[in-house]
Amino acid sequence: MNSNFYPKTVIKALSLLFISMLISAPFIFLREYIKISEQSFFNGFFVLYSAVIITISYFINKKRGIKFESDIKINNTKLIPLMISIILLYQIGVSKPILHLINSFNNEIPSLNNPMEMESLLFFIGAIVLSPILEEIIFRRIILKGFLTNYTPQKAILFSAIIFGVIHGEPLQIINAFIIGLFFGWIYYKTKSIGITIILHLTANLSVFILSLLYYKYADFNTVTTISIYIIPISLILILLTISKLIKSIKPKLIEKEQIGN
């Protein structure tokens, strides 16, 4: 991998995100003049912001003579069910239940909202489809790939996961996104396939959507709280066992850290 890939440092990655935000910011002031729903407006801004990030990175790398090679090819296909299992166990058996228990311990008893009422089609397109594709391009295909040319794999995956977490804003979302970012980063490092991480990201978002729908239709707050207490430790054990099997089975890494200065 070319060691001149942009961005290859944390500072450059943060600068890319910040500059892209400044370029996209004027779109926000159009909100009161555009008669569309808040969800539609947010989706539009997110797509614009992502497009600016991708475009800046593309042209800087093109100017440096670096081609954007396609990472969409899916390999390690036999191991994808294991990867999906880990994501489902984490999202359904750990992340969502922990969030529910935190609300319970804080004496916050929100209603179990119907996700289909949140402008379902627009929500589905934005959160379930667009977000996974664009976020994987930005945080794995651009940022992590750049970091892997400059840092050790461990640091590259850690730094990209931290940025991925922080960009999600809310404290609980930051922690959840950070953990998922570590796993997605490791998968990308091992497989060099953004196609796989997009599938996993789609799975992660879709599973939460479906679980929220099931909560709304078939459960009440106390029932979900009771289930959460038992499902978390069971899920954690299954995750550890599945990860152990995945580590033993996954092909050797296909991305090597460039030896800077050699």
C-alpha cells in the first residue's frame, strides 16, 4: 500500500472531517427554506457531508498518483456467517439490553416506540442503507486504510475506531460505535474487503431496527428488563467463543503496514 495515501495520520483525518464539515455547513442554513421533513433533511446533509469527504480524499490521492482500488470484492465467504453472528449477538444480546438496563437503573422508563412511525421509509434508507455504505467508505476504506500505511495495525484500528465512535456524538453511542469500529477495523485489516464490513454494518443497523420493532409489538418495559439481565452474560460468552473460532479460521491479513522511511 502506498505510504503517501491521504489521510495517513490522526491529525490529517480530523482535518479532513472538519474541513468537509465547513464546506457542507451552508446546507444547514437552507433548512427553513426547504419544505421537507427533518429526517429527509438530515439524510440529505449526511450524504452531502460524506460526498465531500470522499471527494477531497479522492482528488488529493489522485494528485499524488494513488489510485482508488476497489475493495468491494468479498472474500472469506465461509466465515461471513461467523462474523454476522458476532454482530447479531453483540447488538441484540449486549448493546441494546445494556442501554435498556441503564435506562432502568436511572429510573427512566421510556415507551417502547414503534420504529415504523419514524418516517419508516426515509429512516430505513438513511439509517439502514446509506449510513453503513458511506460510513464504511469513509472510516475503513479511507481513514483506516490511510492509518495502516503509517501506524502499526493495532494503533491504526484503535485510532480509526476512536474517531468512528466520537463522530456519533452521544456518550452511549460513542462507546457502542467504538466497540463496533474495533471489530470492523480488524475485519477490514484481515480481509481487505469493504464489501464485508458493509454487510456487517448493514446487519448491525438492521438488527437494532428489527429488535426495536419486536419490543414494541410483543414486550413491555419490565419484561425487556428481565430478559436483558439474563441475555447479556449468555451473549458475551457466545461472542467470545465465536470470536475465538473466527480468529483461528480467518485468512492471514492482506494489508501490511508500510515501512515508512525505508
